[in-house]
Amino acid sequence: MPQPPKVSLIVVAAGRGARLGGDEPKQYRLCAGRPLLCHTLEALAAAHDFCATTIVIHSDDRARYDKVLAALSPACAASLGPPALGGATRQASVLAGLEAQAAQAPDLVLIHDGARAFPSKPLVERAIAAAAHYGAAAPGVRLSDTIKEVDDADLVVATPSRAALRAVQTPQSFRFDLILAAHRRAALENVEGLTDDAAVAEWAGRRSHIFDGDPDNVKVTTLQDLIRAEARLFNQAADVRVGQGFDVHAFVAGDRVWLGGVRIPHSQALSGHSDADVALHAITDALLGAIGDGDIGAHFPPSDPQWKGADSRVFLEDAIRRVRALNGIVAHIDATLVCEAPKIGPFREAMRTRIAEIVGIDVSRVGVKATTSERLGFTGRGEGIACMASATVRLPWRGEA
């Protein structure tokens, strides 16, 4: 019985995304709680078990890419090989990815744009089948609009027939040795300006087959594209869960407290086995509650000496990993601190920013409030601080009753 072909994957993510605007390349912009590239990689990993996966990144983006790795589900992150460093053009970046895989000698390779976050399993299966049969292939979508060719004065010179036109997407798929040889030859002969890999194969003398693409497999180019992509991702994650958390720590002698990941000078400290960050503890429990996965004490028991004095971000990051392992999205965090002192107002925005950084969401999705208990109870007597938190998590709908 013949063995199935070894299929590798290259994801090109070295571009600057200038048309989107802003300082952050579009593949690293937050979209539904995670960098856009995360959604692309998760979708591809779910579509096929590739023998090798190489992400091509810009040399300036290693720190950004590390954040992507941290935001992926553990299974997806484990499937990725070391990133390759891209070149000045897309052609050069693809060649870098191909060279990184050359020693593994895959039979077929799929080449995909990092800013296309919706490659479906059927689309990937069609790409693999087309490459195996034709050697060079690309997905294409039929045009619904009439196309006009114009001159320098914007006057129409031709109206091509839509029947013979396709809007080409990725993943494009090839026999590995074919596309590697084509890219190497184009680089050797200094041929530039070929806008996709099918064009490289065509320049090298190999015609590409166009198979059925997917109208939903859109590329994020503009800010409106990013907004639409986020709305679609939230709609896909239709199982909305809300968890709540509550934590209390008493004051002891000291000169600072940790709240929301921020060090706040104070005349006392909070007592606890870790750094006693009552806000991060409550948020952690809220997230764990939303996914029905115990509480902070179950995962990090205070009897374990390794957590003595630990930074509470460790607990929150673990909760986030558990959410992402379920392909979940954190939609919102809200925390209310109850204390007479210290004053929370001057540190509110720093706390929101820090929580957003740890969770990996936009700061607009984090609320931090504070109140007193009108001098009632232990908080009113200045004996400690309490925090109530809620977390909204969206999970993929699995059809349970």
C-alpha cells in the first residue's frame, strides 16, 4: 500500500503590513484576543498534520514571534519548527522557508500567507490533492464583479471575460523539489517582482492548476479587514462562559503591596504564600471558573514550597494556557478591589495595562475598579484587601445540549 506524501507547511509572516497602518505589523496585531498570526497557525494545525512547519519572520520580529508562541495552544506550538528569517521581498522570504526544510525533503509543500486566518480543512485537503496530481497549484475564487482594464488616464481599454479570471489565494501547493528549484533559479538570475509562488513556478516553465478556493479565506490588508476578521472569530467562538473569582489577603508588616501585577508603595504588605496579589488571584480563579477547571489552589497548592514568594503572573498565565488549549478566547476581564488603603486610582491604568499584557488582550477589554466597604468588616478596619473578579471566555461551540 503506497505511503501518503510527506507534506510540509511554510507560513510567510515577514511583511510589514504598511497598508493597515500603525507601528505593529498586521500579523502581530491583536484580533479577538490574540495576534492575528495565532489564528492562522491554529487553523492550519487543525487542518492537517504537517511533517514540518516553518514560519518565516522578519529579523526585527523575534520578540513579537515569541509572544505568538506563548499565545498558541500547546499542541500547535509544539508542531512548529524553528522560524526562518525572511528577506527583503516575499520571494526571498519563501526561499528562506524552503531552504530551511530542504534537508527534510518533503514530497509536497503548502505556502500560506500569515495574514490569512481562515484556511479551512477542506481547502487544505484540496491544496494537497492538487499538488500531488499537478505538481503546482493555487486556490482561486471566481469573480462576481466585472473587471475593467484602464489606461494612464483611467479610460477603459478592455473588459476581460470574468469566466477566464480567478482571484488567487493561499495556501498554494507544490511538489517540494519543483518549487525549491524554481525559487533558487529566480534568485540566481535576480528575477524579482513575482507576486506569488504560482508566478515563480510559471516563470520557471511549470503551469499551475487552479483549484476551488474559499471566499471566506480572506487576507487581512486594511483595518476594516481586521475588524471583520475579529467579528468572525468571535462569532465562531459562540459558547460564551462567564466565571467569577474572589480572593482575600490580610495585611502584615511591610512597605508595598502587589495589585494587578503592579508594585504599589504602602505602609503595609499583604500576607500570602506567593506575592499575595489579590487581584491576579481573583482573575485567575474567574478564568478557571469559566472553563470549569478547578481553582488556583488546586493547581498551585500553598503547601508546595516552589510557589513561596512566586510572581502571581505565573498563575494567571497558566489559566490563560488552559483557556487556549480549548481554543478559547478571553473576551473581557473585570476586577473590583475592596479596601480603605492604598488608593487605587493613581495605579488603575498601570494595572489595566499589566493585566492586558499578561492575558494577551487589548486594554479596552480590562476593567479595574475600587471601592471601600464604608469602614465595615475586615476591609473597613484596614485589616486586608479583597478582590472580586469576573472573566468572559468564548469557546468554540461543540453542539452540546
